[in-house]
Amino acid sequence: MSVYEDHPGRSGTARRHTHGTETATQARRGQVGIGTLIVFIAMVLVAAIAAGVLINTAGFLQSQSEQTGQQSSSQVADRLQVVNTVGDDVRGQNVTTVNMTVKKAPGADDIDLNTTTLQFVSENQIADLVHVDRVSGDGTGDNFGTDTIQDDDSSISDSLVMNSREDRAKIILDIGSNNAAAGNDNISSVNTTSIGSLQEGGEASIEITTQAGGETTVTLTAPDSLSGKSSVTL
């Protein structure tokens, strides 16, 4: 709206000048208002994009955290529990076969014996063993065999999987000898050539690691005297 002031002696030219000045001022104010609106909209868009990025990042981190938690839980729970360990095939002063009875640890999921690994450690040697079914093509390499003790649904004998708390399997290490225990097809090709026998009073440890990373360590201790014995508790 234009305001005209009627002052004595003021000409029409002066009134037109006042009207033009006010119109220019209003135009500048309108431009400033539009610029402010544009900046505000831009800030809102930037904030929305930033919020979306934060939400996606938070979701990703949560997913990673849950996955890490599950893996950590599996490493703790998905392991084997050793029920007993027996040294068989005693020859003179040496134990040449180690039999370990194992079961699923409490809370463990299915355990695949075929992907389980062992590490045998004694005073003067370390050997990593895989299941006999996974040895190299030429049949060589340190390995262990398995046998079924209790298996209601044949999951161990069919696929080497322990899927029940009642399942019991035997892990067999033929140490200090190239001849596996006879009469058992499951262990007929066990060949742990780099592992020496366990002598009287000798000690060794076996670390059992499942596919999930669950670890179980068992210590083997041979009696001070093996004279007259064919098998002993280790």
C-alpha cells in the first residue's frame, strides 16, 4: 500500500519518489523471505538425510552386534564334552591308542565330527589332526577316526553329526603305530604317523575344536607303570 503525504509545497514528483522507494523496499523484503524459506527447506532436507543415514547405521550396527553375539555364544556353547579317556593297545611301556568318549556339551547345537579338528601337544611335538574322511587325496596326513557308541537315529553313523544330548561317540587316535585297531571300518584308515606313543608317566594334551569354534581341552596322563596292562585310564 502506498502512503501519500500531502505537505504544503510538495510536488507530485516527490510523492511518486516516495511511492517507488517503498515498493523497492517491499520487493527486497520479499526476496529475503524467499531466500530464508529456501535455506530452511534445505536444512530440513539435510536433517532428514542425516537422520536416515543414522537410522541405517544404527540398524547395521545392531545387526552386526547380534551376529557377533551369536558367534560368541556358539564358540562358548557349541563344543564337545569328554566323558572319559582310555589308553588302549599298550605295548611294553607305551600307550599306542587313545580312545575318547565324547558327547554334546549342555546347550550345544548339532556337532559335526567331520569338521571337528584336534591338536595333539606333548613335551616334544605338536600335531594338528582332521577327521579321517578329510585327509588328502594320497591318504596321508595326521588324522583321527570316530566310532559310534550311542546313536538313536543313526546321525553319527550316517553323517557324523551328533544331534542329541544322548548321542555318544568315540574319537580314536592311533599314536606311535601305523596300524589302526582291527575289525572296525570307521577307523581302519586312521594314520597318525607324526605322533609318538605315550610312554609311562608321560603327559600330553588334546584340544578339540568344533566348526563353530567351541574348544575343549583334555589332559592325558599315563600311569607311572604300564607293566602287565593292556588298557589304562588316562
